[in-house]
Amino acid sequence: MPSLQCAVIDRAYSLCVCVVVVFLAGCGKVGDPLPPFVRIPVPIGDLAVRQSGYTLILTWTNPARNIDGSAATDLSEIHILSNDSPLTTVTVKAAGQIQSYETSVGPALAEPRVFTAQAETARGKLSEISNPASITPVEVPGRITGLRAVVDQRKITLYWEKPNEHPELADVYVVNRTNPPDEPAMVTETRFEDDRYEPGQTYAYEVTPARRLEAGTVSGVGSEPLTVVAEDKTPPGPPAGLDVVVSDNVAFLTWTANSETDLAGYRVFRSEGIDGEFKPATDRLITTNAFIDSAYRSGVYYAVSAVDEFRNESPMSVPFRAP
């Protein structure tokens, strides 16, 4: 009986060894070659279009990955279509990067335009078509005229006139300080004040009229840049309302205070005749709108000028003859 059990065990062991040998031999067999991965970019999903003047600006983000999840390392071109017809091909700058393209509105104002885009790899593999971006171009106001700047009273003030072309469409104006850059401002009047500047620095401005529609604001034609050196060379206005009261052989001068915010003070002048030389009645700058002249003489003439913080001086006021 024991020899029968041993024989069964030996046979079972031999069978296991054969199975293992056959299995290991099968593991070493080379299978059929697999096809190469096909790298197809994911479609563009944020294509957008807006109108600026008579230009349409398209923006989008290049695909960052392929449909299998791998990085889109071989993007080559973006094909842009307008109303299903090829418009242009743009070279890809980088995967995952925002790009843009500008095209003229052309003569087809008020006609709907639908744009789409398709990414292509260096191996010629095309993505699916992007989301559609639709727009209907409209008429816009033309370029403003007479843009100029005045540096005075601690601010730069821009002035301009309405556009010659379609002024009725200029609902608002967008003021953009381009150098150094600042947040654009929107105003309804033909003037703008900028008090965020450093004296002596150079600034550049552009003013663009815009048309308001239910869907939003459409920019018109932008102005040429205006360069401004922030140097206040504008004098105050001449003082008005000069009056002289004499008491105990002393003259009391008063006048209407100037309204300039950068006013530093006043200078008082005296002359023996209205056509004579007006000489300073004092060397100091008067910081109020009043002055006492103890050197008064009957019949002398007085005049007053205003001086600002940048030492700009106004013309003298109308002379006043003391009693």
C-alpha cells in the first residue's frame, strides 16, 4: 500500500513539472506587434470673437493635451474657418497658450459671421472642430479729433472733440493710459482727469469712442497715442475783485481768493502811476487773499498776481488806485 501511494505522488509531481515547463515556455513567446498610438489634440473649447473698430479679434487657448491624455507636444497649426470656409492658418506658439488673430470686418456689415477653429499636429492629425463663435458686425464711431492735454492743479486733464464720422454713435469714451499701463477708464464727457502721476514723468494716452448695445459695448476707432510730459507750466488765473481801504494812513488790500488747488500764494505790487513800473510791495509770498501796506501813499496803484506750487505766475490783476 505504501508503494502505491508513492507511485501516485511521483506521477502527480511529474505532471506539475510538465505544466510549469509548458507555461514558462509560453511566456517567452513574442506576440503580434501593436499599432502605434495616434496623438489627436483635444478640440479648442473657448474660441471667442469681438469687434474693435472695423476689426474682428478672435481669441482661443491652444490644446494642452491629446484625447488619450498625453501632452500635446507636436501641435503645429490652427485652421480658422469663417462661415464654414477657410479663412487663415495660424502657427501655434505653444500648447496650452492663449493666442489671437485679427481680421477686417470688410464690407459685410450687419451680416452674421460664425467662426470655428481646428488644431493640427506636425503629423497632420486634426482635432475635432471647436465651439462656434458668432458675431454680427455693426457700424461704430470714427476716430476722435483734437486730443490734447493740460498739466495743471495736480492732475493731467485730457480734452478732445467728438468724431467726425458717426459722432451720434459715440455713447462713451474709453481712456487708456498705455505708458506706464493703467486700468482703462470710461467717461461720457469729452474730457478726462488723471491725478495718478509723478511730476516729470512721461505718459501716453489713447482715447477710443464706443457704442453701447444691448449685448455690450463695441469699441470704435482708437486715437493716435498722445505723449504727455507731466510738467505743470500752466499759471493760475489773475486775481479779481481787488479792493483797497485806507485807515490811519495804512492801506488794507483784499481780493477774491483764487480757486486753483495748487495755489501757493500771491504777490502784491505797487506803482506811482497806472502806466508806471509795478514793483513788489513785499518780498514774501502772501498766503491769504489780504495784505496790509504800511508804506501806503495816496494815489498809488496796486495790483496782485497769483503763484502756484510750480512757481508759475499769473498776469497781474487789473490795477486799483488807492484813495
